[in-house]
Amino acid sequence: MKSARGRKGVTVSASGRANFSKTEGVEESESVSTGLSASVPLYSGKRLETAIQSAQLGIDISKLEFSQAQDDLIYQVVTAYVNALENLATSRVDLETEKNLAEHEKMIAAQYNAGAKARIDLLRAQVETSNALQTAARSHATYEVALTNLAALMSVDSIVNLTVEDFETHLTLDDVEKYLAEADDNRHDLQADALRIEQGELNVTSAKSGWLPEVSASVGTDLSGQSRRWHFTPDASAGVSASWSIFDSGVTRAEVESAKVEVERLKLAMDADLDDVHEDVIAAHKNLRIALLRMTTTQRAVELAEEERYIATERYNAGEGIILDIIDAELALSTAKKNNVGARYDVMRYSFDLAHAAGNTLRALGEF
């Protein structure tokens, strides 16, 4: 911007010259001169003006790109946070399952020692408890990996003091057209694309200035003197000059056509970006709608699985069931709970996907 504005301002230059000459048979001579001149462009065919406007658009584009980078980083951090929350909840479900299976194992071991149950029942309970313990260990390791990813995005060196806390969602899903309109208005990258097109059109205008004259005004002063008398004579001058390239072998025309082609390329690039944004909005909207439905159905599945486990346990204690019924019911409950955890955090994840696609990540944080 400073460079573009400077070209439209006053240019001041200074010059000086000293000369000594000696010719055979002629006395030697010495002379000195110094001068100061200033010039300012009066007309450039809008070349200088469009350069200033283009530089201002460049600043605006950079600000939009920075804002988009901020929004992208916030989205990445929030997504990593939700992933950590999901892994933590899954780890807790696996720990609870391992604890319940261990309790079943103790119960069956006591009944086996009393001669009321067969050894095969005890062995099966021990196997399932061991499997559950390994699953819980893997879940906890996955949670720590998720915390590490979150710490990396936050530039935190260690996860020792890093924890995540759950939060409730209060979301109302609107029609997809609302989010598409928000994306058109709010996405910083689309706004930057529009400014790049405007910048390209200014470049066309600047290229066309090659067909127009350039006019500048100048003033100057000189002070010169010669040897022997060393009488210095001041001179002053002022004038207006103009130049006009009548024929340049098609260079200006080629530059104009090239600038026009670049404008068309920028328009196509914006159309492609707009299509990508709309595709992201529609995909996130569909995923969120499905996740909301899954959250309801999986919660009902958890309730049914809890009832099944209760019945299986009571039947086994009454001598009417087998250990496989309890183990299957316990594993079914674990699966139902983890499905519910996945659906619940998918709602959060797809909510932020939709908000980010619509350019409102920060606002979405206020809705939770």
C-alpha cells in the first residue's frame, strides 16, 4: 500500500557534476553544477489509482484469510475436544463393563466353591472379565491419544494437567436453506474470493492504461559555475510533459487479455469454492439429522438392554438361566451404551461441522 501510494506522490531528486578539461594550446577549465528537481504525476490512465485500490483489496483479503484461519483452528480444537470427550465416555463404559463382569465372576466363583455351579461357568466368566479388562485398557489408551492430539493443537507440551469436561447440547436443527444462506454471507474464504475477482478487474483497468497517455509536472533549479571567475549562475525551470505509446507491437493488448482471462479463472474458482461450501453444509446437515435420530434410538436401546440384563441375572440366580445369558446381556448393554455415546458426541461433532461450514463456529460454541 505504501509503495502504491508513493508512486502517486511527489518525487524529489538531486544531481551534481564537476568537470575538469585541458586541451593543448588552450587554458584548462573547471566547472561545477548542482541541481534539485521535483516531479508529480498528473495523469496515468488510472494505473496508479488502481494500484492503490488493488493494494487495499490485498490487505482486506489478508484479513479475511487470517479470520478464516482462526475459524479453522477453533474448529480443529473443538473437534479434537469432542473426540477426547467421546473417548473418555467410551473408556468409562468399558471400565463399568469390566467392573460388572468382575462382580459376576466373583458371584459365580462363590457358587462354584459351594458346588452350585459348574467349572465351565467360572471359566467363561473369567475369560469375559479378562477380555473386558483389555478392552478398557485400549479405550483408556485411545483417550490419552485424543488428549495428545488436543494438546498439540493447543501448543501444550504435556497432557498431565489437561482434562476435558462434558457439556450439554441445546440445539434446534433448522432447514438446510438457512445454513446455506449463512455460509454465503459469513464464510471468510468466499468473501476473499469475491475481493480477488474485484482485484482482478482492477488489473484489467491497469493493463488498459497502456493505451492512454501519461502526464507529469516538474519543477527544478540548477546552480552552475566555471573556474577563474567562479561566478555561479542560478537557473529555474518548470514544465509539464506527456508521453503516449502509439504502437507497442501488441504488448498492451496481450496484457489486457491476460488480465481478463485471470478474472474468468477467479470467477470459476469462486464458483468451485461455493459448490464445496454448499456440499459441506448439506453433508453436515444430513449427518446431524441422522445423529439426532440415532441419539433417541440408542437411548431406548440402552433402557431395553438394562432390562434384559436384570432379567438374565434374576433368572440365573433363580437357577433358570445360564451364565451365557448374563454375559450376553452385559455385552449387549455395553454395546448399546457405546452406541449411545457415539450418537451423542456425533451430535456435537456434526453440529460444529455444520457451524464451521456455515462460517459460525464461534457462535455455535455459545449454543452448548
